[in-house]
Amino acid sequence: MLSNQQTLAAYENILFFTQKMLEAAKKNDNQQMQYLEDRIDYQIRSIKNEGGLAKLSGELRNQKIQLLHCILDNDKAIKDITDPWLNELSALIHTMNRPETKESASFKTR
């Protein structure tokens, strides 16, 4: 199992790679994105091979949570760039699930 410092370092490495992936996505550099995705996969395999991450508490846990938030923010930004159709699909589903109002119902019958 990784030590507390190794655990935080693993999260920091993944954050670094997701930041670089976001930069690559903005440049439409698919080759660099694939390379960075492979680096993240390698980091995760290394963690598993070491027996997992340490359970953190107190301030170290707060640091981990902050790192996770940043990683997830980067991941969402990357997906927004690389998969814009997901946002379009989500908007379409949202409009389809809205309850029909009298105005929209009368518009359909015209």
C-alpha cells in the first residue's frame, strides 16, 4: 500500500496529466491526448500493483478531495471539448422530459 505522501503524489500526477490533456484537447492534439491517457492508465496500474492508496485523514484528506475536484473539473472540460454532442443530447433529453404546457400543446395542434 502506498504511503500518505505517495498517495497524494499519485493524485497530483493524475491532476498534472489531466491538465496537460485539457491543453491538448484545446489544441485538438489527439496524439498527445492518447499519450497522456496512457500515462494515467500506467499511474493507476502502478497504484494497484502497490496494493492501493492509503486512507487519508485530516488535512491530507482535504488535500486529496481538492485534487479530486480539480481532476473531475478537468475531465468534464475535456469531455465538453471532445464530445460536444453529449451536451447536445443532454439538452434534447431535457427538453423532451419537460412537462407539456397548454401553450406548447396548442402550438402542436395548429
